[in-house]
Amino acid sequence: MARITLRQLLDHAAEHDYALPAFNINNMEQGLAIMEAAEAVNSPVIIQASRGARNYANDIMLARMIDALAEIYPNIPVCMHQDHGNGPATCATAIQYGFTSVMMDGSLKADAKTPADYDYNVRVTRAVVDMAHWVGASVEGELGVLGSLETGMGEKEDGHGFEGKLGHDQLPTDPDQAVEFVKTTQVDALAIAMGTSHGAYKFSRKPDGAVLAMGVIEEIHRRLPNTHLVMHGSSSVPQEFIDLVNKYGGNMPNAKGVPEDQISMAVRNYGVCKVNIDTDLRLAMTAKIREVFATKPAEFDPRNYLGPAREAITKMVQRKLHMLNSAGKADEITRHWEKLGRPLPRYYSKPKAA
Ligand SMILES: [Zn+2]
């Protein structure tokens, strides 16, 4: 009932000066925690699932879980998004299972590890746009390869990410190419590469302009002021959670993320409307579970460690919703649609079985 597409959500965000964090899920605790947080601060949300998550949870389980979350929280507009689709089939099946938005990541080939050339990227992204737009779903494309500008290395997440080492000519998004890419493919949002990478080890030190290329976003936004930009790998990896993990038996030395003030700046000034955050939720969850195991070694009821973990995720999600200023906007979206004289849209009709 309250499902919304990425395009509808990001159009509203761009118009009202805020951005949406996109949170990855693969289980019930994460799903409930995210929605609890969204309801508490009256924010719309983007929930996304990678191919790895779809494999882990099973498509049917994920689809029913999203149905359940939308039913439990009817007032929260929720966009269900495929993270890093590796080909048209992945995107098509996501839409079949109720996703309202897909990412076609044509920066890598279908094996999700070989960097692809520009023509391949355009071809495969355009094919997905044609297909998704038939049924009203949105498409995020990616130009440039996500990876560290410090080391030239990618960080594999859920089996996705290039292998080996790439040069500065291949990693960051080329602003000229971005203009042509958006025009040719007609994507609804564009993920750009500017030095962020997936995981908890994005930088070896607090990042400066050489390794976190904010100038790239600035330039792309200047040339494409009406395109919704997406930052991937944008967890902040808060030190207090790394400390907790390490205090309770973990081993995560030197984990570093994207500073929250840099993300806020990109949202305020450079057209960034969607910020992907996965690691921070994993960290919050893991830190809490470790704490329970370390301080209550006799505990063996999963609810007594998954419950606190869920609360930790809820707090982290609230922090992000406030940071990106989407808190307070759920009602506004509903009112916006009411003003147009119709309820929040059902974005598409489910395909009929052949
Ligand atoms: Zn990503």
C-alpha cells in the first residue's frame, strides 16, 4: 500500500532538500529495526537487497517480508530496491518479486568482477531501463568503478566488486561521459565512483580530497543538475562501534569510513539524493551481539541477543535519517499524493503468470 518507486521518492527529496539513506537487509531483525526507526521519526525509507541477500534469504521469503513490513507500517512510504544487479535477468526477477526499483550495475560485466567498457554499460543499462519503465519501476545506473583511489583496489561485498587493481583513469566517474550516459540510458538515478568503496576499510586515514574526490560529484552535479546522484559505500564506520567490537573480542583494526560531514555536504550542495549504508548497520548489530556474548556468557536465547541487536540497528537508522534530513518527510509525501487527488500510488500491477 505504501510502496513507492525510487524515482518518486528521489524527486520529492530533491525538491525538498533532503536525501534518503538506503539500507541493506537480509533478515527479519534488520527489516523490523529499519521500519521501527522510520516510523519513530516519520521518514520514508529505501530498503535494498543485494544478489547475496536474495540468495541468503530466498526471494520468496524476502518478498513476503517486505509485504509484511509494508502492512505493519502502512504510513511509511517504502522503496524496495535491487542493489547492484549484474544483468537484466537479475533486475527482471527483482521486479517480479515486488521490488519497485533496480540498480543495473553495468560498470562490471555479468560476473560482477570484470570491469566493463562504456558501450557494454550503456547497452545493458538501456535494456533494463526499457524493461523496468514498462512496469513503472525505477532504475539506478552506475558509471565509473567503485574502488579505493588510495590503493586502486576494489572491496568485494556480497560477491560483488572488481578483482585486481585499477588506475585513476578507470575508477572515478568521468563527468563528460556521465552527461552522455544519463541522456542515452534515461536512468532515474546515477551512482558515481569517487573513491568510496564497500566494507569497513575504505581509507587508511581520515580521507582528504585526493582519496575522496568530492570534486567529481561537484562537477557531475554542475553538468547534470537534474539528475539524482547516488553515493555507494557511504557508511561512516563510527569509531565507537569499532571500539565496542574490538573491546568484546572482535578484531577490526584501522576501519575507516566516509565522514558524516562529507556526506551531508554532498547532499546539501551536489545533488546526492541516495546514500547507501550497509556496513554501519552490520557494525551496530555485531557490536551488540558481541557485547551480550561477552558479558552474559550463559545466555542462549537468540531473542536476548538479536533483540538488543535490533535496538542498536534502530538507533543507527534513526541517526542516519536525521543526518540526511529525511526525518519528518513521510507525512509530507502522503499529503503530496493526496493533494494530487489520489492515494500513494500502487506503482505497477504484478505480472500475471504465463
Ligand atoms: Zn554499492
